[in-house]
Amino acid sequence: MHICVFCSSSQRIDRRYLELADAVGTELARRGHTLVSGGAIVSCMGAVASAVRRGGGRTIGVIPQLLVDVEVADEDSDELIVTDGMRERKAIMDARSDAFLVLPGGIGTLEELFEIWTTRVLGAHDRPLVLLDPWGIYEPLRALVQGMYDEGFTRANVFDAISWTTTVGEAFEYLERPGRLLTPTPGEVGEAAP
């Protein structure tokens, strides 16, 4: 599988996020998958890619020209694609991916998550979308979307379109078995969330 990993390129984050990214890359390579990433060598993005290559896996990086100097392009990628802009970057990452894994990140990561999540809810694709959140950074987002659902702003399948996980092994289980979702039905999410 070609697995797209959305994650942080911030260099101000706690070391545990880098260790998580390294563990994801190690497991991705161990399972024989190819990484599709944002093409930077810094922070979590770089940690995932480096771990994949260290494990003998293949990496595809997609980075817009405007970020080549800012984020430092991953020149060691097996395939590095430099795009004219962010929209082209996301379109290529989407087209090259069989599944999507979201790690803790900032607003760029959220933007990528929402685009893939929305298109899955709308039925534009049925590829697995898995969120890996060991420390609960996305719990407020889950509660927000639950509130939107309760108020009638989201479709009933909003939580069926994404699997929320807390361990690397669990995340890969759902990436590799797209028919199995971890998330409770919308009415149960409020009770299930910590």
C-alpha cells in the first residue's frame, strides 16, 4: 500500500511526537508499505521518512516550491515531486495514496485531515482514514464534531468515515482492514470519549 502520513513540520514540538513519527515510519517499512509525505526532512515529516528508509522502505515526497527552502526538501526521497503550489501538492498526495494516517500536527495537518475526511463522508473515495492520537490532542476536535453532529450540521456517517486510534499497531490494523472502524456510532461518541 501507499500510505500518506499527514504530520507536523514544526520544530518546536516535544520529542515524544518525533518518537511517534519514527515508530510509524519503522512500522510502515516493516509491513512493506510505501510512504507518501509532504516532502520535508524536518520534524515529524522527516522522522517518518528517515525511519521508513532506515527500514528499507520506499518514500515519495511531495513539496511545493515555496516550502522547499522553508522546510528543507527531503532530497533523500526515492521520489521527490516539487509542485507549483499547495493545492497541486495535496492533489498529488491524494492521487498517489491508498490510505491516510494523521498524526498530531498543526493547522496544516488539520487542513489535510478535513479535506480527506470531507471527501470520504461525501463518498468521493472509500480509502481508509486513520487518526493516531496517543495523547488526546484531537479529543477537543472529536467533541466539536460531535456537537456539530448533534446540531445537525454533519452527515450521519461523519464518524464512520474515520478511525480514531491510540497506538501504532492499532492504527495499522485499521489502515490495512478498511472495512473495520474503531469509532463508535455518532450517538455513542459522547459516552465513549474520555
